[in-house]
Amino acid sequence: MKTDDLISLLAADREPSGPAMNRLICVAAASGMLVSLVLFAATLGLRPDISSALQTWRFDVKFAIAVVAVAAAVIDCLRSMRPQVEKAYSFSLVAVALLAVAVVIELAAVPPSEWQARVVGTNGLMCLISIPALSLVPLVVLLRALRAGAPASPAGAGAAIGVLSAACGALLYATHCSDDSPLFVATWYLMAAVPVIGLGAVAGSRLLKW
């Protein structure tokens, strides 16, 4: 018997069907994000100028990229739960590429003298605290739910869960943060996501073994 066939047989008793895993990931992410939404509403809440912010391209781009990041991370999570080794590309890189394009547009739209101020912003520390905090519940819920999977790489699957959790936290925090510059988002949002992804990878390497 070939090794790949053996892996498939071993995973068959544990791995839910494709549609079932789809539902599991979506339900777990939605459940975790719902709890984070309650926490967000009780602590941070929407920014006071949300109505006017919706009419600016910077806020719209920031929010749209966060939505794309969540959707792409869901796909990556589903792929990471399979016992077969997948190709080493990530759909989440689509969100990173869109952010990079937004950064280039921002650099062209504002004079160099303003670049540093746009990077620093006014909510850097809050961003580094809030996104991981809002990501924690989705991370825990997804790690528990996806123990039913059979990932080829438990650490990689945990990292994918971390990306999805961080994207959920960033999506919520984006509606509170008044710093809309792509330069700020590319700096602080990505920095805030790193510990969540790292925690997911470490936890996944232990909890998602099969």
C-alpha cells in the first residue's frame, strides 16, 4: 500500500467530509467572532465618525482588505485541515497584495514629509493590544473545533487558524480605529497579527496532531 493511500485511510475515520469541514470552520469562526463582537461593543465600540469615515476611500479600503483577509483565511484553514500536503501558496497573500497596492497609492497621494506621521498614527499601541485581544476567542474556538480535522502539518494548520483569528480581530478593530492610512494598517495591523499567528502555530502543533 502506498504511503498516500495509508494516510487517506487513517484520516478517513477522523476527517469530516468537505462540506462538513466547511460548515465547521464557518460556524466556529462566526461563533468566536460573535463573542468578540460583544466584547468589542462593551469596550471599544464604533468610532464616533463612522458615517463620515464610510465616505472616504482610505477607510473603505481598510475595511475591504480586512473582509478579503477573513474570506481568504477561511479558505486557507480549510486547505490546511486536509491530510494531503497542499501547495505552499496562501490565499491570505491576496489581502497582503491588496494592502501593498494601497500603500503604493498612499505614497503617491501624500508628500514624503507626511509619510512618517501616517505610519505612526495615533493608535499604534491600542492596535497592538486590541487586535490580539479580539482574536483570542476565535482562536480558541477554532482550535477546539478543528481538532476533528487531519492536517498534514498541525503547526501550519494552527498558523492558518491564527491568520483567520487575527483577520477577524482586525475586521472588528478597523471600525473603531481612526487611523485609516494604508501605511498605518500595513505597519501596526500586521505587527498585531504576528503574535496571534505564532500562538496558533504553537498551539496547533500540539492540539491538532492525529
